[in-house]
Amino acid sequence: MSQGSGLAPARVRDAAPLFAALGDGTRLGLLVRLCSGGPDSITGLSEKAAVSRQAIAKHLGVLARGGLVRGTRRGREHVWALEPRRLEEARAYLDVISRQWDDALGRLKRFVER
């Protein structure tokens, strides 16, 4: 991601599925589990979950479309793993937005103090 003054429209379109995937508590919980526990199956991820295995599978699909996880077959199981690069991209997007916000507040402060 460039360190320019803003996000190009194509970059914003790329970021939309990422942030949509992050916008759900169940999906965030799945990411936390994958961050702390490493790759796991739907069966393992659904243990102690408040939702069904089918719901976990659907949430993992949303996370995969957002580029946050990847699934691979290991025998009969589908094992899911975190894609840390995509989380780093999310942080970079938020850094750009934060800088823009700080710049806007600085301009407002200068305007008010005049």
C-alpha cells in the first residue's frame, strides 16, 4: 500500500470485503482462535462456539473471501489457517485513515485558531 495522502478507489474496493469480514463478532472470534491456536478444522473451531458447525463454515467462507483465512484439505478434514498478510493490510489501511483523520483535525485546529 502506498504511503500517499489517500486510498485509491481500487484499493478501497479491495478493502471492502476485508472489513466486511472483520465486522462480525463470530468471525473476529474465529480469527482470534486461529491466531492463538494455529490452523484448525471446523470441528475444532466449533468446539465451545455459540453457533453450529454449519454457521462456522459459512463464517469461514466470508473470511476466506476477505482473504483473511485459507482452507486446505488434510485427509477428510478441511483445515483453516490465518492469512497474516491480509491482517497487515487491514492495519495499513487503518493507518492511512488515521493519518487522514489527524491531518483533518490539524486543519480544523488551524482554522479555528485563526
